[in-house]
Amino acid sequence: MALEIRIDRDTCMGSGNCSFWAPHTFDLDEDGVAVVIDPAGDPEDKIILAAQGCPTQAIRVLRDGEPVA
Ligand code: SF4
């Protein structure tokens, strides 16, 4: 089952770290805020790294409702 990815758009500071680590999963929208473009766009370890690397901890990753990052 695919990961569930949540981005707190109020907390995101638009650093772009997530789209660097997992470029097929995250992107920045026209407001410079991160969005999920495909929750299965990159390997899970890359998505988790991206979430852990967010400087404002704006990304939550869940599997079966349980947080994994
Ligand atoms: S790494 Fe975090 S702060 Fe940076 S763009 Fe992604 S969600 Fe926003």
C-alpha cells in the first residue's frame, strides 16, 4: 500500500529540500509551497528521507495510518 503523505502548508517555508530528495513525489507550487505530485513517485526510503530532511518538519508520512516519518 502506498504511503500517505501530508504537508502542512502553513509550516512549509519553501526550502525545496523535499523536491530535491524525492523529485517525483514533491514539487513546489506557484506560491512556493510544497505539494505532493505523486505519493508513489520515488522509492519509499527517499520519501522518508525527504520528510526527515524538511527543516520545518512540515511533512508527515504514514503507512496504514501509522507515522513512519
Ligand atoms: S522540505 Fe519542508 S519546508 Fe522545504 S519545501 Fe519541502 S515541505 Fe516545505
